[in-house]
Amino acid sequence: MSEVVVTKKDDDQVRRLERAREIGLFRYMLIREAADPSLSGRQRGALVRQIAAVPHTDPDGRTVRITRWTLDRWILDWRKGGFDALVPSPRQSAPRTPPEVFELATALKKENPDRTAAQIKRIMEAQHGWAPDERTIQRMFVRTGLTALRKPAEEAVFGRFEADRPNSLWQGDALHGPRIGGRKTYLFAFIDDHSRAIVGHRWGFAEDTVRLAAALRPALAARGVPEYVYCDNGSAYVDAWLMRACAKLGIKLVHSTPGRPQGRGKVERLFRTVNSEFTVEIASGEGKPGRRVTDLAEMNRLFTAWVEGVYHRRTHSETGMAPLARWMEGAPYPVPAPEDLAEAFRWSEWRNVSKTALVSLQGNRYQVDPSLVGRKVELVFDPFDLSFLRVRCDGRDAGTALPFQITRHSHPKARPEVPAEPPKPTTGIDYLGLIDAHYTAELADKVNYSAFAPEDDGQDDDE
């Protein structure tokens, strides 16, 4: 079979599509809070002004400012067409701002370094009746290095904060845990800021997006969708996959400033509790007393028993309530539909369509629409199920890819963790084993006794 030639035009088109999606994510992250339909017009206006008053980092890493009129337009687009309406056209346009306008803006900035792009825009409008967009001026400042003329910002002052209700804010982080079978473990956990309840958790052998998804996806399906997810700048938390998932579900993803972890104290306090009460009981080395865990399935089962049987039922020192009881004060919470959750957590890869209308993915081959022969298409899939793929071309839906030859049913990065060789059991008191047995017994005792009640036949017992 001869190879399909992919032109430079196709590669450029793919890059433009990818950049368009990155811009769409950037716009969504800015307007999500202000686009909340529960806000009044006054509240929305105040939030838009706050967003427009501070600089932001665009997909190219440049510091820019967005005008309130642009933010209002993005909010209107999002309401009409959702996330896809925020993705701009991939077509590129030539610069339209005359060079003499940039020269005047540069002179105004050098004349007074304290002038912002918004102030320079106002000066130019007053002088000439017209000025380029504030964001255009700010991009020019970044490109020419004029932003370095600004005075350093004063040190921010942080106070205590707590979300006013459950599922308003989740904090996420990863904990480096003990070794199992010679391999290091990691705990991904999400804690509800208001109640301190652990809404999602997962132990794994890697600190990557797959293990993060294994903790977050069941949490969303069981606990509902939070308004915000606050996390650090680890590679798993800044992955484009997580940003896409949050955008699809309407979650505002917020990252702490690098080197300044203020605001994540609750999840760090949780990890200290986990280390002092749970991992301390795990025998991670020779001669160390405790439970000798044989595999990750056992590790996750024991941790679930500790969370549900101990942590969630114990009164928290700051809230004065048990975490689960405080979280249940706002129940029930709406959960996403299974199909919406599955769509949010899909991955995508680019492939070339052969002359026989076939594409390959991880050793599998799929049949696509013959009209796509010779094109570069985007395959959208669930990493845990490669039997079903959606096809997109030029940013539009192009049907499904029918399995032609399947040798792998899940993505290599999504394969289950391989259990370690079980070590010899130890003697002594098994604290985690006792918790696990107690929690399992409680689950077994939860019988629906109403199902055993006799049916009412409409006659008295004496008859």
C-alpha cells in the first residue's frame, strides 16, 4: 500500500485548529465565573470589570489585558453556542494596525512607565479619536519588552477563606506515598473546601493524567460537579486534557501561583492526617511493622474504608462537624449525565487517512468515511475503550471510525496497574484490616428490610 502524502497545508491547518482550541479554552477560563446565569446584572458587571482590570497570560505565554466589551461578547457567545462558540476561526489574518500607531503607543509608555495599556488607549482616543484594542497594545508591550518598565507589585496579603457551601470549591493535590512491591505510590485526592469531605481519591503507581482521571471522574459521577477546582501547577493539573474536561462540564479550573501555594492549606492538612493515620500503618520496607499491602486494589480498598469509616465520621476540629454530615447539608447535588461525563474525559490524536480509508491507532485499524482519504483527521476516543472512535475533520464532526482490526482495547497509558508479587504476611495487630472488615460488615448489614414486608391483601389478620 502506497503512503498518503500529507502536504504542508494540512499540517498548517492542524496547527491552526489546535491553536484555535487553545484560544477557546483561554477565553472560557476567563469568563466562566462571570457567565454564571445565577448572577444579577450588577454582579456580572462587577466581575467583568475585575477581570478586565488585571493582566492575564494568553496561550502564547504573553501577558495581555482583555477589555470588558470583549469579555461581554465572549459571555454572549458562550450562552448561545457553548464552549465551541468561543473557539475562533482557524483562519489567520494579517496585521491591520498601522506601524505609526504602535510608535505612538511606545512613546507614551516610555514617557510614563506607570501607564497601562488601557490608559494609553484612552489617551490615543482623546488625541486622534481612535485607538487599537487594549489587548493589541498590551501584546505589543510584551513583544517589545516594555512591560519590564512596570513597578514591581506589592506583596499580597492572604487571609483565611472557606467556601460558603458544599461543592462550591474542590481542592486537588497529589501525595507521595509508600512503596508497594518496590514501586512508589501516589495518591490523587480532592477535598471539598466547605465540608472537608474527601470527594474523590485514587492510589496509583504514577503521577499522571490517567491516575488523576481515575480519581476525578468517579468523584464527579457520585458527588456532582463543583463550581471551581483549585490545584497546583503540576504536569497532571496543567494538561490540556484536564482543561478540556473542565470546560466541557462547566468547571472553573484555577491554579495557584507557582511558588506561592496559599489557599491549598486544607488539602495539605488532609495529607498530614493521611500520613499520620493511614500510611503510617502500611509496611513499606523490611522490618517496618504494619499492614503489608500486596497490590493497588487492596491499597484503594483500605483507603476507602478509612475515609468512609473513620475520617468522614469524625468531628473536624475547625468546622465542628463530621465532614460527610456537613457535605450532606447541601444534598442532593445534580450529577452529569453519563454520556456528558464520557465526552468530557475523551482524548484525541491526529492521524492520516490511507487510500483505503483506514486509520491506525495504537496498533488498531479503523474504517472511516471514504471522502476523508488523504486527509489528516482527529480521532476522539475514551482511553479505556478503543472500540469506539469519533472522527473530526477541519473542526467538524465526520462520523465514527468502525473497528477493522482490533488488537488493543485500551490506550497503553490507561492500562490497569500490574499487581506486585504478594509478600509473606506479617504478625501483629492489623489496624487497617480491622477498619476494612468493620466497613465491609456495615455494608453487608444495610439490608432493604422493606422488601421483606408482606403485601397488603386488603383483609384483616383475624379473618
